[in-house]
Amino acid sequence: MKRRTFIKATASVPFTLAAPAVLRAAGKRTLRIGVITPASHFWSECMVRVGESLNAKTSGAIETTVFPSGQLGNEPTMIQQIQAGSLDMGFLTVAEFSNRIDDMASLFAPYLVTNVDDAATLLKGPTATGMLDQYTTLGMKGLGFGLGGMRHLIALSKSATADDLAGKKFRITPFAPLRDFYDLMEVAPTPIPLPGLFDALANGQVDGADIDLELAWKLKLFDKARNLTTTNHMMFPNVAVMSGRVWASLDDSEKQLVAETVSEELDWLFAQYSAFDPKWLEDLKGTGIAVQAADEQFFGPVLDEWSGIWEPKAPSIAGLRSEAASL
């Protein structure tokens, strides 16, 4: 039987701040948090840090258990659990939520930003923060957006422009905004689970992948796909959400404590990508693969065509673009 790993966040030394009165009176509260990524991934580490901080700030009144690697199911399953209140929190991709809330596609508009620092600023800005309110339509409280880096192209062969990709198969995360982006390039978007991507490149099942630098490096995709085009064409955000039922059970002081703690640790997450994204790029270059930089011109008319599809369905695109223009 496969052993399941979970991470319990506690604090060995009580913090000096007083715990909220309701927590002291009610005894310990345990929050269960689901994450799709492995325990070593920054997203999982971020949620462990949230738990450790909550535990310290409440002198042990709040404990958390983080379930990494999709142990509680895939993201659609965890979303259902959060809606039902059987899972307290999740740290999940905005990609999955864009299949339920069209406006979440706004965060994937091509070339809103071209680096992780600007992405972090935009995700903490007024438009993105306002978008968190939309999660109430799903029975959830949106606590804040995080980040999983910028998107690039890694492939078996070199491409000078997007026209060279036509007829090829690229692994993508299966959600509508990204699927439309590749359809417009006449690329066959192919959803393959990440653990199988290396073999899919090796046996020619796919010709390349839409990927971030972290996974290109950690999954050793460079051993098979020897061409990296650093396009920075989209950011890849995730979101911390709490069950609406659980959120409603908290008093105002508890809500403030949870919200502030999540915000603090999301800042830690942004800092990790700011520090490591340049390092991963240098590591990839060090393998000897061909690396070329590309900008908006690489994609030609595809960007305007994508906007024509999604601007009517995702009204927050305008606000995000306005904020991004000032960065």
C-alpha cells in the first residue's frame, strides 16, 4: 500500500500574542488544507508556513494539516469538498477555477506582465483583489492569489515564430483560456499529467509543452526537449480559498487573523519565485540546451484573436491591463 504523506503544522514555542477569545474558549481548532503539489513544492511549503504561523499566533489554538500531492483528490474533487465544508482550505490553480468563473481567465491574458515581480504586484493590486469576491458564487472565501511562475515553451525542435508550431502537439494544463490560445496557433493542445510529461516527450507523444521554468528544471524536461523559448507569455496564478461554511463559523478577529496570515505567506511565496526564477533559467542554460528569448511578436495575430474571444467574457482584463501599464 502506498504510504500517504501529510504535514501537520504546529509551533513548539508559544507566540507572545494573545489568542482570540473564542479560540481560547472553544479549545483547539484543526484546519485541513489540500494542495495539488508535492510536499517539496513552494505551494505546499507556503501552506505549511500558514499553519505554523496560525499555530504560533494563537498559542496552539489553531493547528493545520496540509495534504500535498493531491492526496484528497484532484482539484475538481477538492473544490467540491471545500464547497461542502468537508475540506477547510485549498491552495489551487486559478486555471481550474477559470473553468467555473469566466472572469478568472482575465489573469491569463497574454502579456499582462512579463516577469514574476510584476506578476506579484498585479496579483496584489485592486483589480485582482476585487476578483476574489467572485469566489463567493462557489461557496468559498477567496483569501489571496499566489503565483507559479511565468509560462514558456519547451520543445523537441526550434521555432522562429508561432507559425512553426502549427500542426504540432503541446502539453498544456487543460483550461479554456489556454486551450483557446493554442487552438488559435493551430497547435493540438494535449492534456497530459505532469508525471507523464517526460516520457511523452521521449516517445514523441507530444512535441513540446507550455511550462514554467521551475518544472522544466525539476522534471528534467531538458533531457528530451532541447529547445527552450522564453516567451513569458502568461503568468500562472493560484489562489488560497476557504470553505464558505468554515469562514462563516469564524468571528471577526479569527477572520482577520486568517486573512492576514495567508497574505503574509503569499508574500513569502512571491519572494521565492523572484529569487529562483533567474536561477532556474541559468540552470537550464547550463545544460547546453538551445535557449532563445521571444516577445509578443513571436505570436503574431494570435494575441488580438485571443482578446477578441475573452474580453467580452472576462471584464477584469481591462482593469488588469490598466494597472499593468503603470508597472
